[in-house]
Amino acid sequence: MITLTALTLLYFLPTILASSRGHGTGGILVLNFLLGWTGIGWLALLFWALVSRPPCYCVPVYHPYYGWRRY
């Protein structure tokens, strides 16, 4: 049973890494489910999860002296 759990976690490793990095995991999860059984598909998904940058958000902040600024 522990072996099955470890293999399942290894199979969905690209999805887990993408989720921990803040990516949208919908596309990676579907492609991991469909193409993860191939070695090339799994490696491509792992590469996608590690290389692509997570979204960056600008938060406007009001400063009493300078007015509205983006940080």
C-alpha cells in the first residue's frame, strides 16, 4: 500500500510542484492524467512546472506624501 501511494505521488509530481509554485494547475493536472504515463510527457510536464514563472501581481499602495504607488 505504501508503494502504491509513493508511485501515485511520483506520478503526480509535476502537478504537485506546479501547485506549490503558485501556477494554475488545471492544465498540468489534465495533461498529467492523460500523458503522464509516457516518459516524455511526464518529463515535459515536469519541465513546464519548474521553468514557467508563476503570475506576478501588482498591489497599489497609498502613501500619504507620494500618493498612489505600485510596489
